[in-house]
Amino acid sequence: MSDTAEIECQRCGKCCLADMLDYAAEEEQDRWKREGREDILRIIEQHHGVWMGDHIVSADNGHMFRGCPFLEWENGLTRCAIYETRPRVCREFRPGSSEICPQFKPDKQEE
């Protein structure tokens, strides 16, 4: 039997260190244009992130990114500066669903 209970996010920011912004789909960029979110679009335009094995770097200068540019710290916890309009990849991420999350528990199957 699998546990389908929701795991509460601890706001550690580990998932945001993967810099999901580079996964923002074209339709999300179109939505941000309609919303007048030039702040988001400007950062994406300047970002130019590409995967280099296990991390993301700037295609322009090779600088290694250390997390989403919209990740903010607040009282020792993280928060998303664009939470209400964040990309789908961020909206769909569930705490504990990936090894990137400290709450991840691999399935233990008995043989």
C-alpha cells in the first residue's frame, strides 16, 4: 500500500536550487507577457541557462547558477518571489517527490 498523504513543504529551498526557471515553457512566457511581468521576462532573457551535466551554467559566460533568481530568504526560510505566477514545473513539484527534496524517501521493496 502506498502512502498518498501530502507532505508539507518545509521551505528549505532545495528544489529551487535546481533553478527550474530554465524549464519555463513558452506558453508561460506568453502568460507573463500578458500579465505585464517584464521583471520575470528580463531575468529569463539575461539568464541563458543551459545544462552542463549536473548543473546549469550561463550560455553567455559559463557562470554556474546557484539557484532560481526568484528564491528569497525570509526569517530563515525560503519563499518564491513570483509564487502566484510561478512556472508550471514549480507548481507541480510535490515535496518528497524527488531526491532533490530532503523529505524524499525511496520506495523500499522487499524481495
